[in-house]
Amino acid sequence: MTANSSVLKTYLKRLTKLRQGVTKYGKAPHKPILLLAFIEQFEKGGIKENRVYISPELVALFKETFTLLVRTAHTSDFSLPFYHLSTEGFWAVRTKLGTQLNIHIKSITTLNDVVDFGYFADDLYTLLINIESRNILKTALLDYYFPDTRSEYLKTKQGSYIQNLQSYLLNESQAEYALTVNDTDEEEQYIRGGLFKKLVPQVYNHTCCISGMRLVSNHGFSMIDACHIVPFSLSKDDKINNGLALCPNLHRAFDRGLITVNENLTVLVSDAIAEDLANNYALQHLKGKPLTLPFGAKHYPNASNLAWHRQHVYKG
């Protein structure tokens, strides 16, 4: 037996003996679901180093995998297994500087605020970056924990959740999205909010639609924000056409009603501000400037949402 096959045999045993919380619905399925979501991220190229960051894509994979495999009354909960998997000895969580990870964290938003990334034991990571050993581990997880639903899972698992959600938010799907957002579905709101922040700058080519500013670093950092036209807290709308790509100063000015956009998609500037017009960055210089729009009218800002902003936010 080679060293790698010996390690693989060890992990086949460890992954089928996970410590699972016992509930009135039976053993909690969250740890094996999270491991399967990790494996799918490896398959999709979403994990390229031994650092696993909390992202809308990862939470969406967890949520979709949970829906396809779990038939008990357990609820999808990403935050607990992300932490509790560390009790298995092959997974650890690195917190952000100066913070402590509280075992009682049950909010994905709070977890994301506290956690920098998670990482695998080196020998397990070596197995997971190898297609053959990764597939063996995936099969073992499915066979051991989800024998009754594995076949349907393998038949239907096409990443449809995240793809369908992106199509819906991009206004490219005529059908209403299957999952309804509500105030108690924090995972769904986290996924949609994260995709909104990513997709709005993308469709505007990471360019501020008013100033024309564009800055993307080699590290993927962008200076362009995704700005809601009607706040999500009021609209529960994370569709792309409830968004504008703005640089941070104009994002703040828009949110405070110092600027808005008229029905002709040109900029209005409030008269209720005092500025030094000799300054090249004065907001008044933007008055009447047409928006730089994304390709495709389906991505254009929604006229009704802009009208709402002019009526309820703009300080004209």
C-alpha cells in the first residue's frame, strides 16, 4: 500500500465517522453536506489553495446540496457546520485579526464578519486536489450518509441553484425564482446580496456609470460598488435592474439623495448643497450627464425604481 492510499483509507474511515449532533429528527446531516459542498467547489475550480473563504457561491452550494439530499425536517444552516467541523481534527478556522470565534454563533452574517477562512489538514487537502481520490471520498460520503437520495442527487446536480439564481437576478429568466426571499431566510438573503454586489459591477464592466471611473487591481479588488436604487430593506429586490454601479463617493451621494437619475437616464443634482464649483469633483459638474449603461436593455436600471428614488430620496 502506497503512502497516498494509506492516507485515503484513513480518511475514508474518518469521513464516515463524523461526530453528528443528535436531534429529534435524527442525526444532523450538516457536516457531510458541507464536505460535499467543499468537494463541489474543488470540482468547479472555486478552491485553488488551502484557504476556503465564506462566499455566496459556497453557501449556495451548501443550500442546494442540502435541499437535494436531506429528507428530514432539519433546516439548512451553514454557520454551525463551518465551525463545528473543526472538532474532527482535519479542518480549522482562522479568525480575523483581533476577533474570537464564539461557539454559539448561529448567524452567517456574524460568522462572515468574524472568520477569515477555513483550511484542511495538509494530507486531506492533497487528497481533495486529486480528482481520483476526491471522487472516492465524495462517493463514500454519499453512500454512507445519503443512500436513499444519492441517485437523485447525482442525476439532478448541475449547479442549477446558483445558475438559476444568477439568471433571475440578471433579469435573464422570465420565470419567477423558486425560492421566495423572506426576513427569516438569512442564507438566501446572504447569497442574493453577495451575488448582487458581484453582478452589478460586472454588467457595468466595473465602471462607475456616472463618473466613468474604472479600477480593478491584480488582486481582484474593485473601486466600484453595487448600489441599490430602492434599498433592499424596503424592496427585498436584488435584481440587477434595482442596481447602479457607482464609485464610493457617488454611491454615498445617491443614497443621501444628493444626486438621482431622471426618466431620460441622465443625472440630476440637488440644489440644496453648497460646493466649490472650481473643484473638478463638484457634483454640479455631473448635472445632465447621461449614464453609461450596461449592454442589453434587460440590465438597465428599472424606471419605476428610479422614479421611487426621485420621489422618496432625492433632495431636489
